[in-house]
Amino acid sequence: MLYDLTGNIKYISPVFTQLFGWTQAELDGQEISFTPESERESTLYLIEEVALKGRPVHGFETRRLTKDGHVLDVSASASRFDDHEGKPSGILVVLRDITEKKRLEAHFRQALKMESIGTLAGGIAHDFNNLLSGIMGYTEMCLFETPKGCMIEKRLTRVIQASERAKDLVNQILTFSRQREQAKKPLQIRPIVLEALKLLQASIPSTTHFQIDITEETGAILADPTQIHQVLMNLCTNAAHAMHEKGGTLTIAIANVQIGKKDLSAYSDLMEGEYVRLTVADTGHGMTPHILEKIFDPYFTTKGHGEGTGLGLSLALKTTRNK
């Protein structure tokens, strides 16, 4: 791209049009019209640095808008050029699309964060499990020596109930932190889903309508049935929570799909071939981009105090990546 010294576009290459969709006529004489509002101030500052002070810029990471409204991550390099008399004449800008690079970097950072948190959580959970065993053991001994029906028995029973809930939480943490491969075997996913649906329909409010779309004949998958059950329960529980105020439709579907070469950009960790796709969708209120960035972080939850552990989606992500 070529700018004049005031920041107006004078020329764009055909490759720019292929990438962003804008033509020369649409941008001619305009000032950074394809720059998101959040990037305008920093972009104008860099133009000023290059145009007035002649300082070249290399590898400045920013964002730009395509004609159809998509946002691309780009790396920008810019330098001032002179006319035939040696006077400053304009600015040459080269943009490189780094959207995929940024996506892979974010994926890698998330993996490192999950691994480090998992190691820490696993160590804490083992120590807590030992303490919990002592609490439950002594409480049960006290219950054995306490008269039936008295207030102390009721209070000790509540201690046991709270300890059981804490034990379930510890087991979730240990599952999340476990690094070893789970036992996998060829299986049909349909019976596992139907079994999980029986539990879900009994526990999810009646304001939630179930829509089931399960193909009769699906291919076998290599997986741990317990983990498949756990993933489905976690996804559906989150979906139901998103609809608890107004109700809605919870859709669960299983279908055979074919992944070809053109699909590999969206599924970078898969190979070409036949797969079985399990889909969980809801008509809830959705989420903001800020929350979307954190949904797989361990212990992050939007639920109220005592309503969620923040491990459901992180466990689901960990499990599906191991398939």
C-alpha cells in the first residue's frame, strides 16, 4: 500500500484486494477507513512517526477490517520514501496476515496454562483428599456413638454430606490434572448418550425442552465411555444453566461426518476421514466475547456461589483433545 504524508491511501496492490476485499476506488483518498476504532489511535501515531520523523516501523502487530466485516490480525511494516528530488513523498506499508499465527499462539498458551494449573491442582487435591479422609472417618466414628434422632446426629450428618460434595470436587480436580492416557476402546456412542439423557431429563427443569436428533447408524469411535458421559453431562448442564431464567430448547445430535482437505483449516488437529460428531446446542442468552475467552479456564464460572466449580468445560476440552 502507498500513503501520502497525511495518511491518505494512494495505491493498494491486487493482493490487498484479494485479502481484504476493498478495491482501489473504494479506498482512494481515504484515511485508514479499514482500521477498527480500537486501533485508530496507535495507527495514526505510527503514521506520524514514519511521515514526520522518518522512522521506519517493522513488525507492528495490529488489526484490520475486511470489507465483509471480519477482523484480521496483521503485522505491519512501514517506511517513508522520497521523490526524485529527494524530498519526502509518501509512505510504503506492507501488511502480512498473521491471523492463523495468533490463533496457534493462543492455543499453545492455553495448553501451557492448562498443564501448569493441572499440575498444581493435582498436588493440592491429593493433600486435601488426605485431610478429607480424616474428617469423614472421625465424623463417622462420632455418628456411630451418637444417639439416633438428636441434634448432634443431624449436625454430624450434614458434615458427612458436605464432605461427600467436597470429595466429588476433589475427584473432578484429580480427573482434570491426570496426565496419563485413559483406557480407550471401540464403542458406539449412541447408547452412552441415551443413558446420559435419562439422567439429564430427570434433573434439568421442565422449562427446558429436549430436541433429540440421533442417527440410528453411526460409526464406532475409539474412546473412554466414562469420559464421553462426563463431557455430555457437563455440556448439557452448562446449556441448561444458560436457559434457567426463561427456558428454551436443548438440542443433542449425533451424526456421521466426513472431514476433507477443505475442512482441515477449521480442524487443525484432525486428519482426513470419517468421524462421528456429537453436538450440544441451546437457545440461551449466549455470552460476551470477554467471557468466551475464559470459558475453558479451570475454575472460571459465571454461576453464583455454590452453583458451579468452573471445571466442567475445562474437563470437556481436555477430554475431547485426548480423543
